[in-house]
Amino acid sequence: MAQLSGQPVVILPEGTQRYVGRDAQRLNILAARIIAETVRTTLGPKGMDKMLVDSLGDVVVTNDGATILDRIDLQHPAAKMMVEVAKTQDKEAGDGTTTAVVIAGELLRKAEELLDQNIHPSIIVKGYTMAAEKAQEILQEIAIEVTPDDEETLMKIAMTSITGKNAESHKELFARLAVEAVKQVAEKKNGKYVVDIDNIKIEKKAGESVEESELIRGVVIDKERVHPRMPTKVENAKIALINEALEVKKTETDAKINITSPDQLMSFLEQEEKMLREMVDQIAATGANVLFVQKGIDDLAQHYLAKYGILAVRRVKKSDMEKLAKATGAKIVTNVKDLTSDDLGHADLVEERKIAGESMIFVEGCKNPKAVTILIRGGTEHVIDEVERALEDAIKVVKDVMEDGYVLPAGGAGEIELSIKLDEYAKQVGGKEALAIENFADALKIIPKTLAENAGLDTVEMLVKVISEHKNKGVAIGIDVFEGEPADMLAKGIIEPLRVKKQAIKSASEAAIMILRIDDVIAAKISKPEGGQGGGMPGGMGGMGGMGGMDMGM
């Protein structure tokens, strides 16, 4: 509101909250840091889990950064930006979500120290941009090349990813499942491997124990055969995939059929029956003994299929049909009349099995399938959900290495090396930007510091020890949280993909820079939901939906 010759001029509507300059920066940085602090305790092999309860009372127990941030109901815009960091990291690299968010939070904390010294945000942004670019170069220099055939390294990558999650007690089993699945679906294009992880299907069924989880070289469909007289097991299966309903087609236009005598009715029904029988005869003539249909199958058609001894499944999802085509080599046919024996796929065995009281169709024993299924078992729903998240991360990191061919020592070794190298770089740059680069370098120490803290070690002592050993003994020295000592991460097999670290630095620095550039927050009045936390951005935190009064000890 402004005064004009004694007359007030209203610019923003009533109830609008506005934070300008230092206030806006301080509140945005606080919001982002609270998010970073929330997930920080989950980092590393000794990280803790979070229990998230939504408004319907559904419970999720996890220590996966992306899942935690996805499930929290946030209101503050800067906090939402941090969630975007986690989502981007998850999409691009598949792992390292917590790392990215924690680094972003620490970069902002370090930036705040510079803002308190009256250094302009533009200078900090320039320094951070230079440091982030230099960090990418340094990571590429220290990366170690591996070949996609190096199964031992791929296993180590997958096990490092699973360590610290609920599936850790069976990490070798899941690492093997992840490596075998990725290697099976990998395709070579122009001399490079390309992995489409959509071709790895994950099916979950509660019951049995986690070690009963297995890789099926084929596809598992969560359906049952359509008729009880059909065989439950077909060996040497010839598989037809049809994207059409095995039903009598209805006319496109609304039509009425006048039937005046019983004979006409009988001939009408006979004609319907004949059409269905012809469809089934057509399928049987190709030699198919297993049939998957994306749409419905008429009761009468089911009867004829059963008579021919064909195992049929209906209403199969489009994604499953595509996986079946990739696994068995079958072609999806839109019209039954076009089906020939060349369109059929092959599997050694198609069988209906009861898993946890529900029927599922197993298509296995495919020659070189380009789609596979991992069946996860476990004591409770919460256990298999968390195992699924761990397995997805493991699959994605193995994919990263198969495609890129580079790894880094983990356990904080990469961040320590970056921190040392960026400090040297700051001295070369000079000027005020050097202060920002130094603070960037310092912020990266948050990762080894957090690893030590979550393992109950003395952080200051551990950090001093590990940095001095790192300088003396080389790039691979990081923190072994189990022994509580600095150790050679490569020798211990604690490694991660280069892509994960590169993306974490990229996402974190970009988010921090974006938040630093904001000097004005204009928040419209938000109507207060019943029983909810009210409008605007109270205390600058917008209530953070259910996390409003969190004391992060900051």
C-alpha cells in the first residue's frame, strides 16, 4: 500500500503476506534446511527410518529420501523446491536422493553465513556456479572405468545401494537379482548398452520369507486362467497375444433386430456361436496352446478354448502384454483373423500357481528374454514395500554403471576429495567469489560428517582423521562406519556410480542457487481448511502440513 497525496493506493489484496530482501532469504533458507535436516538422519548404512502416516491412517516405514519427501504434505514453496531435488535425483540416477537434499540444505546454510557478512547473493551464486562446474570436472577425473561384463563390480554397486535399507540382511540375494535382471534386459545399441528398466517387472506377494524372492526369466501375470477345465500347466508353450476381445462384435450404430419366431432366434444364436467358434478355431489352427487377451473373452469362447486344451488369460494389462512380447518373442495381434504361427512366442513352461492364496500365471524358460520379473516375498506388506524400494534403487544404480561405465569410491570419499580440490581451486580464483567456492567446498563435508554422526561416532575427530588419511593415502579413503575408522573404500567394495554423485551435486547446487536468488516472497491469502493449519506462510513456514512445530534443533 502506498500514499498518494493523502489517499491510500491498494496494490496487493488484503491478507497477502510479503517478505522482502533478507527476510525472504532467511525464511526460504530455513524452510529448505528443515527439509534437509528431516532426511539427514536416514543417510548411510546406519541411518534411521521414518514412519509416515497419511490422513487416511496408511503407514509407510522407509529411509528412502524420495519416498519420505513425496509423502510429507508440505506448504512452504521453498520446501517444495527441495522435494523437486529429490524427485529429479530419483528420475535421473535412481539413488542418492538423501545425499542431494542434504548437500542442498548445507549449501544454503553456508550461503547464509556469507549473507550475514553482507556479501551480495549474486556473488555467492557466481561462486557456487563455478564450484559446481569444477566439481563435475573433478568427479570425472577421479572416476574409475569399469566394463559392463565386470559382474563383481556390479554386485558391489548394488550391495552398496542396498546397505542401510531394510533389505540389508539379504543384500547379496537382492544385489544378484538386480544384476541378473539388468544384464538380461540390457540391449546393445551402437556399441553401448541401453537398459530400459520398464522391462523389469516387480511383483510383490506377502507371505514366506524375504529370501524366497526370486528372478523369473519371463513374466509373472497377476491373473488366473479363465475356465476351470483349462490346463494349469503347459510345457513347450506356444503363446498367442491378442489385443482384441474374443466376443461377438456389437455394431457401431444403434441397431434393432426384430425377431418374430423361435426359429429366427435359434439361427441368430447359432450364428453368434459359429462366429465365436471360428475365432477359436483360427487360434487353435496356428498351433497356439496359451493365449493372452488384452480385452474380454466370451463365456462360450472360454468353453471352446478349454475343449482345445488352450490355457487362456483375459484382461491382461497393456504393459504386461508388451513385456510378454519382449520375453517370449510373440507379436501382439489386433485381429484374430491375422494370427499366424509366425506370430507365436515360445516359453518352456506356462503354469498357474497359487502364491499367498492367489492364482498367478508364470511364463518362464524363455530363450534370451528381454523382459524379466522379480517376485518379492516377505513377512508383511511394509517389509515387501521397503524391499521393493531398495531393489528399485539397486536396479537403477546397476543400470547407471552398465550405461556409463564409471564408478566412484563411496563412504564420503568423493565429497572429501571434492572439498580438498575445490579449496585449492578457490585460492586460484581469488576475490569474493573465492569465499563462496570455499563455503561450497566446506558444505560438501556434510556427507562424511552425517555418515559419522548417524553411526554414533565423534564427528569432529572422525572428520579430521579421515581428511588427513585421505590426503596421505589417496582418493579412495572414506569412512568405514562399521569399524569407525577411515578405510580404503575400493578395497572394501563400497562404491557408487559416477552418475549418482554428478547428479546430486548438480541438483543440489541448482536448487540452492535458485533459492538464493529469491529476494521477495508475495504469498496470496490461503483460505484456512477446517481443522487445518491456516493461511499464508505463518512464521514463514506455511505450517508445513503436519510438520509445523518441528524442532529441528537448528
